[in-house]
Amino acid sequence: MIQQHEISLPPFPRGFHIITRHVENEIGELPEKGMLHIFIKHTSAGLAINENADPSVLNDFESSFNHIVRENEPFYTHTMEGSDDMPAHIKSALVGSSITIPITNHRLNLGTWQGIYLCEFRNRGGSRKLTVTVYS
């Protein structure tokens, strides 16, 4: 069986944010086993799975991505939407727009230290929409 939900996340500031509980609360009861696929419907934000215990990891991700993909590069031609827009598209392509998580015993089968990240790459990205598909 396949179930699909659309989740609207509230606006988050630029940076990396753990949204595991938000997703779990929105999708309701999970099957005994299966797969959960999450797709973000935006080109300037991404999804990832990573460290969920130490908040300094979130800051280090933001600092590292800003170092790797800088704003105001003279070779950018897509600049009409602000200096953070083109870097946001590049960062989004690096991170990706979807993740898949196994479901075991009615729970997301994440590792002990893993959480779902919203990677917000715009200064004011606004609300973000996720399509969540449960395969059982």
C-alpha cells in the first residue's frame, strides 16, 4: 500500500534544522515495515540525514557550506533574486532534494545519532513543502 502526505513546514532561518519530530507528527502511524520517502518541493533548500545530538554540528554545516559555496561570486549570472539565491541552488544540488528511510516496527529506522535535516539555504526561504510517501 502507498500513502502520501503533503507537509508544510513553517519558515526556518537560514541554516540546518532537525525536523524529524515535525515529520513524524505530521504523518501519523507508520506500517510495521516499509520505506518512507521525503521530497522537498523547492530548489533552494534540501534534505539530509545526519547528527541529531550535538547542535554545534548544525552550525558547522552552515559554516562549511558557506565556505564551499560563497555568495557574490563574479561569475554568477543568476543574480536577480539576491546574492543568496544562486549559492542556494548550488547547495541544494549538492545536498539533494529527497531522502529515504526504512520503517521497522512502526518506527523510522534511523541510527541512534541520526535525524532528518531541513537544509535552508536562503536568508528568507519562507514555508517549505514536503511530499512524504509511505510504502508498505
